[in-house]
Amino acid sequence: MEVGFHYEDGALVADGSEPPARVPMRNEHRPTSRPGHRLPHAWITSGGRRLS
């Protein structure tokens, strides 16, 4: 998986925000919850079970 990958179009609804600035060397990752971007990883608990 490429860090920072995002979808420009398709089955998503834009929220009007500007995309994060691109880093040419890709040595810096700026997490975002903007539509089309992958959400950062998080652990959740459901029914007493820890899930990824």
C-alpha cells in the first residue's frame, strides 16, 4: 500500500476542502480524513473483543 494514496473521483462526495500539499520525496505523511483518503488505523472494542 502506498502511504498517502487517495482517490480523486468515483463513489465519494467531496467536502470542499483542499487536498494536503504533496511532498515530492514522499518522506512526510500527513494523515487526513478528507473524502477519498484512507483513514488512519485505530483499535476499537466491540462486544468485549479488540478489533483492528
